[in-house]
Amino acid sequence: MDSFMLAAFQEAKKGIAEGGIPIGSVLVHKGIIIGRGHNRRVQLSSAILHGEMDAIENAGRLPASIYRECTLYTHFLRVLCAVVPSYCTVFRRL
């Protein structure tokens, strides 16, 4: 697992620790993590705070040109499944 996917995995574990859904994401620009987040829909009763949205929000207000160059890494930790313990996704463009 590369370092960015590991960071997304760590965010997913935060979601579990808070009693929420175990999905974590990191937003990467030119090899640097600029935003981290995890699914907080349950914790904050939010309809939109998915892990990906949380990571983008935590990156702050940036020019669109920065977001076009970003990669979004998302990790879904499947705690109830022994056969496939996790599901990972990498989005190259936002």
C-alpha cells in the first residue's frame, strides 16, 4: 500500500473510532497531501460529509487550477468482511 492510500486508510480508522462509517480520503497535489478527511455523515448528521467531500473541504479554498492537478485517494475499510478486508479507489481527476 502506498503512502497516500495508507493515509486514506488512517482516515477511515478515525471514522470508525468516532462511531461513523469507515471511509477515509486524502487529496494530493504534486506529491503532497493538501486535504484529509473521513466520512462524518453519522457523527454530524450531515447529508454531504462523505470522506471525499471532507478532504476537499479541509484542503481549503484553492484555485480551480490546483484542484485540476490533484489526485483523490479513498479507502473503504470493510470491517465486517473477512474475505475482502478493504476497498481502495484512486481518482485521477476531480
